[in-house]
Amino acid sequence: MGSATTPGMHMVTPNPCLPCSRRMYMSCTANFGTESKLAAWKRLSSFSHISLRQPFFHSFSSEPVKLNKAVIQAVSGATENNPVAKLPIDLRGKRAFIAGVADDNGYGWAIAKSLAAAGAEIIVGTWVPAMNIFESSLRRGKFDESRKLPDGSMMEIAKIYPLDAVFDNPNDVPEDIKTNKRYAGTSNWTVQEVAESVKQEFGSIDILVHSLANGPEVSKPLLETSRNGYLAAISASSYSFISLLRHFAPIMNPGGATISLTYIASERTIPGYGGGMSSAKAALESDTRVLAFEAGRKHKIRVNTISAGPLRSRAAKAIGFIDKMIDYSSANAPLQKELSAEEVGNAAAFLASPLASAITGSIVYVDNGLHSMGVGVDSPIFEQLDIPKDH
């Protein structure tokens, strides 16, 4: 978040004058009788918001006086010895739980970095089968370069929890998962158990991030998606957010914030993004509005979602045409550049901060403006139009 200049408003008054207009200079003659001094002062102070009554009042006399121009100037309050005030994102003393971090090149990792850069303590939940590889990569320094924060320090992760947000509690876990070798050696990884573990070890959190999505049949057209595939996409990609919020809300401090990640396929047709994933994102956005009301009233928690543009993450490669989606976005978005994960992370840090204290129930688009377009301007139909392009 960049710094913001805070201008100071200074009133420059060489000689007092009744200000007829902020933008007009004037010269006028006025008679002030003793009995009208106070009334005249009240009118003037009310109009100009002047608080220095005594020096101004002493300038009145019973004699006619010549009043010269009064100028109101807006000038910067910054000087060499008085630097410009900044409006920082300060999350020091805050604790964030990010569900869905399994490598260093997805949006979940970028959000964790931005929150850490703002001072937040970071806890993550990693899908159980991916946890060993993730922890090993961290230990071996594989992520050291991407862990670097803007000040040169390294992002620290206070704790990594195994998490499978498809299951609310141990009773939901089927036998084939319990005996699956990829889950061997781990325990307490359902949503309820992870929330209880975080409460026991950390007490409370302030920020909850949902960076989870999975559609086992994402490469299938919706028309060919099975019931099980459709419901699996809904369960992993949207209901998991409801479950996380339900179990973590009781340990979130009032004024806390939750953030999820959605995609424009929720409201526009994206051929190839199938398996019920478009439906899952639409459900997630609808749930965002309802949960903003319910969690806001009950827990004083804000609920927002970020509609992010395409990113070359490992998870996105499962769709099979992520490169083409990025090329399309670059060609047709108002801002012709490739979206970076850091830009989404910074937006999340803003939404989690006190600067966004009145924002809830919102879909925040971080996609270079692609969502605002009604047509693809790279179509041959628009060849004759003088549309600026980044060559």
C-alpha cells in the first residue's frame, strides 16, 4: 500500500476581511459599531470556521477600516523537517490463518507474504497429502528466495497444520481416507480439529483466508459432469469456506476479517472451466454476501472475496489452458500486463486491515479490469477500430 500525502489547509490572511468567496479576492470598506462587533464576529467565524477569536476581535474599531484581500490556500503539510504523513497497512499484533498453502507460487502464498510484510503472524493449513513435501521444501531452503519480504527479512510461518477442509469433523472421514497411506502418520486434520488446535496453541486469530478449490472433473464440460464430481467441487471449493468460518469464528477477535478467492467464471461463461467449478465459485460469492451479514451481526467479522485473474500456479495448470487464459487477459483487459500474485496478496492485506473496516459482503476484482469488458477486443471484428495496444 503506497503512502498518501495528507494536505493541510492553511488560511493566509494579510489583513482580515469578510470572505465573500473561497476563490475570489476582494477589497471592501466596512463600518463596525461597538454594539455590532460580536454579531459580526459570530457571522464571520461561522462562515470561515475561525477559532482565533481574541486577536481578530481586537482588530475591530469604531472607525471605518479598509479590509484587503483574504486568500485561502491548500498547501502540502510536508516540509523537509516535517515529512508527509503515511497511511500504512499495519497488521502488527494480528494473527492470520491461511487455509490452502501448499507451495510458493499460488495466491495463498502471496497473501501470506503480504500479511507478513504488514506485520501479521502467519499460520497455515496445508492439504494433508502435500504437507510433507511443503515442510521439506521449507526446511531445505527451496522457498527462501520467495520468502523474502520487502524489507529484506524472511517470512516466518509460526505453525503448519495438516488440513483437509472437505471434512468437518472425524465422524465425516470415510474409512478409505483413514487408511489411505497419504494420510498416514497425521491426525487432527479436519476443520473442527484444526480450529480446536489453533485455539489451544494460539488462543485466537484475527484473519481467516480461504485459498482452497478443487474440482475432480474440472476438465469436463458441465453437461458431462457427474453428480459426484459436481458435488465434490461444491464441497471443496465453496462449502469448505462455510465450514472454516463456522469453526473459526468463535476464536476470531471482533473486527476480524475473512477473505476467499473466486473467479470470473462465476458470472461469465469460461469454456473449459468445467466440472461444476463455475457453479462452486458462484455459490462462494453468494455465500460471501450471506455470511457477511450473519458473521457481521454475530461475531463482528467482515467477509469479502477477491475475484482474481488467471495465474500460472501449479493448481491452475490442472485446468489445462491457463497460458491461453493469461494471453487472452493480456490482450483484452484495460491494463495490458500479466497479473502478479503479489497484487492479489496486497489487495488481501488491504481487505484484512483497518483501512477496509467498512467493507464487507463485497467481491473485489483484482484482474487488471478484465471483468469490466463486454467483448474481446482482439477479435478480427474490431480490427478497424483505433484501439490502443501494447505491442
